[in-house]
Amino acid sequence: MSELEHPWSLEEEAFAAGCAAVCGADEAGAGPLAGPVYAAAVILPPGLMIDGLNDSKKLSAKKRDALFDVICGEAMSFAVSAASVEEIEELNILNARLLAMQRAIDALGLSPDFALIDGDKDHGTRFAISTPCRMVVGGDGRSASIAAASILAKVSRDRYVCEVLDREYPRYQFAVHKGYGTKLHYEMLDTYGPCPAHRMSFLKKWESRR
């Protein structure tokens, strides 16, 4: 049984309004000091109950990995996308998050006519979600589709950080802190300075106290 309280209520409201294909979308990695922001979009079979499905932040890495495979196997359609460090720096993190989520929605093999999106803003100064949508605060804890997307986005980003960034820049120990602003990460920054994977706009406080 899903650990969400009413996992299909938001999707059912959309179905009742005449929507045929509803996707959930979420992002992962808005807060780290380094690396891209990832997003995923998922269309689940209506009413599907996935055992243990929940907000990715409430799950262990092992559970997320297991659910990742279940979601990919059960979904009618899913897609994962990202916005690069360069895009985060050019657009700011809100616009980059929205860009990554729209990219994921656009990459779905089955085109949704409605999207449930985690968060409270569907537009920024430079970019907006173009798919008809409903923003849902805390959506990854309220909607099966958004929760599924949150897991795909989180696992995909963690794998990229561990398998790509950690190998490209081993001295920073990205596999340990995943790019977040931990004590270890700041110690590595103090020792080695930033690398091309770092978001310089996120390092202004660190730079000011050097």
C-alpha cells in the first residue's frame, strides 16, 4: 500500500474535469552548491497503488532505488531531464527548475493533457510551465504521480553526482555529500576552491568570508 494518505485524489479531480492523461512532475537538486537540477515526469496507470510510495525525501536511498525500478516498470510513461549548471547560473534556480520539469513533461512518450507539479510557482522571470497544470505545495506527499516523479528525479540526480561528478572531480567527494552545503563540502571548497561543476551564484557567502 502507498504511504500517501490520499494518493489518487488530485489525479481523480483532473480526470473528473475531463483530463485523459495526467502526469506528475517534480525536481531534485534545487539546493545543492554544485551539479545540475534534475526533474522527472510520470504518468501512472489510474489507481495504481505502489507499495511504499512516498515523498522521496522520506525514503532511504535503498528504498528509493527499489521504487525507481518499480515505477519505471509500472508507469505508462516516464521521462527524466535536467537543467545544467550553466543554465542555473544564466536563468536562476527557479527558472532552471521549471525548465527541467517542462523538459521532462515534453519528453514523455504519452503526451499529458494536464500536469500536477510540486511547488507553488509555475512561472519565473524567464520561464514558465506551458503544459496546463496545477501547482501542489507538498505535492510529493499528496499525489502518487508527483511522488513517483520525485523518486525518479532524486535517484537520477544522485546517480549522476556519484557516477559522473565524483569521478570527474574526485577530490571534492561528491558521492558523500551529493553537492549539498555540508561541512565536508565547504572544507573541500576551502582547500581546493570551486570546480566547473559548482554553481558560483550559490557560493557568494562562502566567497565573502574567504
